[in-house]
Amino acid sequence: MSVLVHLCRGCGHQQAWHESGNGGYTPCRCCRAGSADPDPTPTLLPTVTSPGGIREQLWEPGTQRNVGTMHASRTCDCAACHEVAARTTRREHPLAAPRLEGLSGR
């Protein structure tokens, strides 16, 4: 599902890449050093299903993701993420399916 993330102002990668061993997945010196400088404004990271490429909705802030796997994590629960999530409705989501209007005859 799509998720709100904070990007590092130093390298542009997700803040989470700088935490708890995730730096091992990238050659980025900033990520490997664990010294993120997170942008306080969240960025929407859109995702699609695989296979199929179906557009996914937004994970709510503070939600546990990938439960029971080695990639388990929790989405950011900060006030800025809650504010952006509240403003991001299905209709406003950049990957939301287009609304079909007028096809029902109403």
C-alpha cells in the first residue's frame, strides 16, 4: 500500500533506511552511517500490487506493516503524517482509479 515517508535532506533516501540495520541494503554513505536529516514534510510513496500493478490505497499513520516478516515496520505516526493522511482522500490520491461519472444513467 502507498505510504507517507520522510526523506533525508542529505541523500534523498527514506529516513527508515538510516535505522536499525537497513543501511546494509544500500551503498549510500549517509544511510550506512545512520545519520539522517529527515525533511519534516512527509512525501507520498505510491505503490502498486505485484503482480497486476493495481493501484494501492494509503497506509494510515502508525500502522504496522509486513507483520510477521523480517521487514516488519510501523508507518510514521507524527502529526505531519496524520495531517497529510487526513487531507489525502481516495479522490485526491495521485494513483486513485479515475472516477467514472455518468455511466450509471444518473
